[in-house]
Amino acid sequence: MAPNIATNTSVELDELPAFVRPRHRAARVRHGRSATRVTPERWGPVATGGFPANLAPGS
């Protein structure tokens, strides 16, 4: 089983981020691409055991 951590994060969705070069902007719009910025606010210790995530409710 791979190591896991528990995190509390904030997430921002940017439909057309400023860092995209002008020639790529049209392609991003055409393909419906966006950028997701994830900012960890708190995190817990690395765990290598415990309840398998794929069996958790809602997974």
C-alpha cells in the first residue's frame, strides 16, 4: 500500500490562467481545459496502513 496523508486544502479553478502562452489559449478553450490550484493548509503525518481508500464510503 502506498503512503497516504490527510490534508485540508483550498482549491481554486482558473478557466484561463494568465501563465498560458497566447498561442495555447485558443486550444485550451477549444478542449475545455482549466488549471486547478491546490493549496494545502494543514496536513497530517504520512501513514502506510489503515483502512484502504478504495473501500471508503463514497469512493
